[in-house]
Amino acid sequence: MTNRVLLATFDDDEDLLAATTAAREQGLHIVDAFTPYAVHGLDRAMGLAQSRLTWVCFICGMLGALGMLWFEHETAAVWWPIDVGGKPWDSLPSDVPVAFEAAVLLAGFGSVFALFAVCRLFPGKKPTNVFPRTTDDRFVLVIDEADSSFDLPSVRQMFGEFNVIDVEERVSDGGSIL
Amino acid sequence: MSDSQSPLRPPLITGDKSLGDVTRDICAPMHCKPTGLWWAGFLVSLAALILGFTAVWYQIAVGIGTWGLNKTVGWAFDITNFVFWVGIGHAGTLISAVLFLFRAKWRTAVNRSAEAMTLFAVMCAGIFPLIHMGRPWLAYWMAPYPNTRGSLWVNFKSPLLWDVFAISTYLLISAIFWYVGLIPDLATIRDRSKPGLRNRITSILSLGWNGSARTWHRYETVYLLLAGLATPLVFSVHTIVSMDFATSVIPGWHTTIFPPYFVAGAIFSGLAMVTTLMIIARKTMRLEDYITHKHIERMCLLMLSMGCIVGLAYGTEFFMAAYSGNAYEQFVFKNRALGPMRWAYWTMVTCNVGIPQLLWFKSIRKSLPMVFVIVVFVNIGMWFERFVIIVTSLHRDFLPSSWAHYTPTSIEIATLAGSFGLFFTCFLLFCRIAPAIAIAEVKGAAHLKKHAAPKSVDAQQIAQTESVSPEESLTKVT
């Protein structure tokens, strides 16, 4: 199914933000925006929901901590208890440092791998820049023209008010819009 | 809603740069030929590294007897160097993670090299626990895995084992934090590079990054999470390192002040090392517009505050010993200041408490050569702090008949030199192959305004183009 999309290029992050807010207010369907750095407030302007990766981090951390605590208990109190200086077999306070480190390790790596999975980032992936300078100094807003009430001239004029540098139409065949 | 920058605040990036300028300036050192200064530094570091490698090889082949250790002083240079390097690593994480949580935008010019410094410092640190074992080829016995020794498990109650987990976790988390921060910059380099080796490597390592805002949104979330994880990690790692001493019974070691004392000292010494590297990097890579005097000023103020905390810790230790009435504890401190190793103690106090007081004076903070000299002294002083804690507490403890002296052998000194060699070799290579400043982060923090018109255009044209300001555009929409 072919899809027409509109690419609006800006060279200032505030222009992109204002344009995104205006586009959303007009009810235009925003596919995505491409920026060389994380623009503060853009996620809110695009109406993106809060990421659930924080939950992944928390759950991985808990798994790490509890798993490590279980392991420390089993080795020291069940499988082969060894008397070291008369200390008790299952001493929770002394289990804490290693369990904490395991929690941090699992939480960190879990979040990062989840990020890669959700964003489909992997080594060897072909770069899918819509515009070559989006990693340098250009900000691109991509609007979907699927709505039948989409009026190209008025949208162009609206973007013009935000110092748009270039407005380009592309056709995507259900895949990428390169 | 973008946050606006107060006009009173000095710009984060000087020199009226555009976003494209930022990319070009930061990527420039990777493309041009290395300068004579770089080669000089690299060859000296490499020489030190080879010397250290030889010394370590010899020591592993012949044994710990090649060191100057004895039954009384069982730990000296080995653990001093270990704690020294771990401490240096902590400042990198402080700048990356803790300053990120505090929303200190100025960190963006220094956090990439600071994190790289952390990685190299932790690598240097990790060498010492490995080589100080009697049988380093059995180091894998420190890992808890099912084995044929009855399944003999490690002793989770020992701080030495907590260290294994802490340092490993710290190295891995620092690496992943550094790499995740690098991904957008690798994409920038990929998109600028011609087909070739650099293009291929950055293509693979940038994971197909394209600047999508949806990805940035999740990325920023994970970055915040990593920063939030790295902060308690810093505190926990150096606390665990301090427990190596605090959980013992020796006067001078067995004190509850050690965890905060060590953490403050680590941050202090690490900041000094970061400042050293910053001053060198900004000059040699022509990044004076990015690592500005304001950055150095802020580092100096952080160091001053940490130095005062360290000085307070010294005073507290002394007071607690005096107030405790414990003869052994009191003796340790008298011995440190007046005994045969008093030269080390007074070096430590002068370098850590005395010399940093110069940083109260703005004229000194503004002078980069003065700051460079001060931070070198701080590094020396902090090395001596660990040496004093370890060796002076050991060489004269409870039983006078056990008292002994300690003299380092050439092997130990060569190993210390080798660790510096490894650190600087890695750092100099890093400056050549990776962007020394976080390109995307510094762009995001600096609020660079696009140029309204090229500089060569006359005043009338500039007045016309500037008449439609973004504020007016916004009011037209609403």
C-alpha cells in the first residue's frame, strides 16, 4: 500500500518544536521527526507516551538482586557452608554488596538491550536516514498524507511560518521512506 | 517548550558556532595527522607501558618476592595503585552520571573524555588485584561457578570478593554507558565519512541510528536510567573498596569514616586527573571554544570543595583517635606525622589540603598553567594518601616486635609507571579514533542559534532577515 509522506526540513530546534506543536493541533498525523540531538520537549509535542523501558530496568534490577541473594544464600547456607571466623551461614547484611552490584549490572544491561530491541538497533543495520544531515544540523518532520482532507498548499504555508527550509513529498511503499 | 538560556549566562560554546561548525570542529582531530606533541606523548606512554609489561611478566614468572613486601607490610604499592586508579575512574562517572542528574549542561563538553578516562582507569586498576595474587593464572577461581573442587563456592562475606563484583560491574556499566552515549556520534561520523574502513566500522557500531525522535525519546529514558544506576554504583564501588580496610582490625584501617572518606578522596583525585586531561586536550585538539575557561573554573570549584571535604576527613580521623583514648589508634596518627614515614604523610597533607587552597583565588583559577600544576600535585598527594593509609598502618601495628620497614623494589615502581603508560596510551589513542566531546549532547545543551544571515552580508540585508523573528511566527499561528 503506497503512502505519501511530507518531509519538512528546519535548521533550528525551536522551529521544529513549534511546527510539530502546530501540526498536531491541526490534527495532522506525525510519522516521526529526525534530529541530530534529543530536542527537549519534542516528545511531548509529538504526543509520545512515556517509555515503558523504566519498567524493564526495574524488573531486571529486582531479578538481579533477588537472584543474587538466593544464590548467595544457597552457596553459603545450603550447598557447602564454610565456617569463616565464626560468621553466621546466611548473613543478609554481608549479602547486600554483591546483590546490589548484580542488580545494577542486570538493570543496566537489560535496559540497554531492551532499548536496542524496541528501536530495532543492531550491528550491521543499514542506516535509514530520511535526509543526510539529520545527524549533523538539520531537523526533519515527517507527516503522513493519508488523511483525505490533507491540503498540501495550506500545510506548506503553515510550515513557512516556522522558517522551514525545504518541504518535500515522498512516496513510501509500506516500507521505508528513504 | 524548549528551555531558554539566560542572556546573562556565559555561552556554553564560545566563538559563535553553528551546529555544522560543532560537528566539524569535534571531528577534526580524528581526520588530521597526529601532531608532534601527540607523538611525543604517545611514545613516552608506550615506553612506560612496555616497561611495566616487562616488570609484570617478570613478577608473574618469578613471584611476589620480586616486590618489597614482607610479613608486616603485606600490601603496599599493589593495593595503593589499585585504589588510586579506581578513585580516578570515579570522577568520570561523576561527571557523566551525577552531573547529568543535576542537569549541569556544562558537563557535555567533558563527559565523553571523562567516561573514556574512567574505562581506562578501571582497566589499569583491575590489573593490580590480578597480579597481586600468588597464582594469577587461577584468578578465575574468584568467579562463582560450579566446579570440580566439590563445587567450592566463593566467600560472599569477604570484602575482597565484593571488590571482584564491584569492579567488574563498574567496568561493564561504565563501558555500556560510554558506548550508548557514543551511538549518535558514531552515526554522525558515519554519515560524514567516505566509503572505507572508518565508514564500515562506524556503520556497524552505530547500529543503524538515524536520529528518529521516537528512538531519541527511548534513548533519553535509558540514558537517564543508566545515569541513575551509575550514581549509586560509584558510591557503592568505592565504599566496597574502602571495606577492604575498614572491615579489618588494624588501627588506622578499622574506622567507620572510611567509606565516605574514600569516596570523597576518589572524586577529588579523579577530578584532578580529568582536569589534567582537559587542559591537555583543549590545547592539542584546538577545542578551546568547547572546553572553555568556565569549564575549567567549575572543575576547580568542584575540586576545591572535595579537597576541603578530604581535609575535614583527615581532621576527623585525627580527632576521633585523640578522643577515643585508644592508645593504638592514637599511636597510628602520631606515627604517621612523626614516625619514619612522615615524609609521605606531609607530602600527602601539603598536596591534598595545602595546595588546593590556592583555588580559592579567582586569579589562580583563571590561569591554566597554575591550575595544571595544582592538579598534578593533587594527583601526587592522593597517591600518597592511599600509600600512607596502607603502609603506615601496617608497618607499625599492635606488636612492636613485628614492626618493619618497607622499601619498594624497581619492579613495583616499573609496574606503577606501566599503569600510567597504559592509561595515557589508551587515552591518546581514544583522542585520535573517537570524538573527544559528545557531539549530540553538546549541541543539545548549547542552544546554538542558527545564523540569521552570512557574516559577509551588509547591515540592511541583516535587518530585513531578522525582522521575522521566531516569536512573531509563533504568535501568527495562535
